Amino acid sequence: MSPRGVATPDVRERLFAAAERVVERAGPGALTSRSVTTEAGCAKGLLHAHFAGFDVFVAELCLDRFARTAAKAEALTELSGQGTVVRNLDAVVHALFDSGGPALSGLAMTRPNATLRIREALEGGAPGFASIQEAITGYLESEQKLGRVAKSADPGTMALAIVGTAHHLLLTSWPGTPDPQPVMTRLVASLVKGQGAARERPADQ
């Protein structure tokens, strides 16, 4: 535990990671400011010293994880022509579900103030589902030009189906329900192959 007066490095990420572990282990009902700081091994007042209340903490945690996934999605175009389209998309989609994503999203929905802050941040341009959808669309268009997604496919509709389903599963999954990730894997594979993966091999082969 950090002694009083001693700076804690990367405190936001330390607290965020601790919150994810609490949710993964005991569900969203166990998440409190005390459980987070106890899990993080830091002073009880540290969370409130960095966040203006627990709702703000929850909102910032969700927004941070959305931004991480959006950044991963934006990097998809760098993978164009590499690996397989399904595997590349899978990595991004599954990032939304890592570290208790469904439970965290459900927690935010039960806290109106946190939900409002998230909505306002997204409306203000913070990276979220819209950014992820746009990035996936761009990636599929790039693969389409390389011939790895058929010309008849509609990248925008495919991206909407992927992101919309992920959003639905995030808000309807909770500890004890079936793991949503296999469903997403099947959906991605079905969309890519059904709407036309022309060649599931690197473009230079």
C-alpha cells in the first residue's frame, strides 16, 4: 500500500485494473470505492482524490476501455492483407469483452449519473462504438480492394452488424450467463464468409 503523501504511479490504470478484477471475481454488485482501493492495495481515499465521485470513476473506466478498443480497431487497416479477415476482426471485437466488459457496461447502466456522463462524452466526440464501427468499415473496405472481401459485400452493413451485436451482448450479459465471445466469433465468421470473403489468405500469396 502506498504510504500517505507518496505519489502512486499510473494511478488511473491501477484503479481501473483493480475494478476489472473485482467485477470479474465477484460481479458488478461487489464494486465499491473501497473494494477497488483494497484490490489495488492503495489508500482508501486515493480513488476520490483522483475522481469526483464513484459514478465519475465508473464512467471514466468505461470510456477508457472504449477508447482502447477504438484504438485497436483504428489499427486494423495496418493488418490489411495479413493473417485472415476473420481473425483480425475477432481480435478487435473480443477486446470489448475482455476484463469484465459486459459486467462493467451493465454496472454503468444501473448508475444513471455514470450513464449520462458516458453519453455526454460520446456525443462530444470521445471514442466509442461509432468510432469502432467506422474503423471496421474502413478495414473491410481496404480488404475489399485487396480482393480478400468480395466486391458484392457491404462493409458498412457488416460493421454495423458486428458492432451492434457486440453492443447488445455487452448490455445483456452478466456473470453466470453464457460467454458472449463464442457468439461473436461465429457472427464475424458468418458475416465475412457469407457476404463474401474472396480469399482468406494474405494478398501477396
